[in-house]
Amino acid sequence: MNFLIVVATFFVMEGITWLTHKYIMHGLLWSLHKDHHDHSNDGHMEKNDYFFVIFALPTILLMYYGTVQGFNHWFYIAIGIALYGMAYFFVHDIFIHQRIKLLRDTQNPYLLAIRRAHKQHHKHTGKEKGECFGFLWVPVKYFKMYFNKNK
């Protein structure tokens, strides 16, 4: 049962990420996310990197609360969120934005589709008119671009 909680939480996080990205990062907290789009930051860190801390705090609190309550469901929800956060870091920061130069020359259709959709998202440097707010699941047209090439 605990494994199912972790897996379900991981997948639910995609929807939460989409909503958070569209309505909070491109809305209320655009001032923190803006430099991620217009590259107005100096150095390697962006104001956008504060979202790591903002999203980690509830996860840490859930993990702590779930632990002191005998490793109840809150702990396993926190594990699912933390795993999603790790996947986000590896795919978004390392693979897509190449903060660490890995997988630059991949031919994997799934990874190429995610990279293309994110590129479409970043073509809009402003807060409005955004698209592709998801992370692990993006519009089907991007998958078709790369999966159809292999046929």
C-alpha cells in the first residue's frame, strides 16, 4: 500500500506542477520566475531557484510529521513528492537546461519531445501567452514529432 501512495503521489505531482507553474510561477510569483525566462540574472543562480526551497519545505514538514506519527501516509506522500522533485531537477535543470552537461546528444524520442516542449515554453519571455507548463507529460504533438521519425 505504501508503494502505491508513493507512485500515485509522484503522478499527481505532474498536475500540481502544471497548475503551480501556470498560475503561481507565471502569476503571483512571476517576480521569482521571470529571470528563468529572460536570463536577467547574474551568475549561475536565478531567483527562480528559490522555488526549490519553497517546494522542499512542505515536503520536509510532511516527512517529519509522517515520521513522528509512526511512518504514516504523510511520510509516503512526502517520499513521492521528493522523488518527483528529484526527477524534476535531473530532467529540467540537468537535461533540459544543461546546468550539468549530460545527455546532450540523446536520440531518445521521449526526452527529445520533453526538450522541444520546454523550448516552446521558453520562446515566450513574458508572463503571458505561455504554453507547455507540464514537465514529464507534454502535449502529444511533441511526442509525435519524435516517435514518428523512427517508423
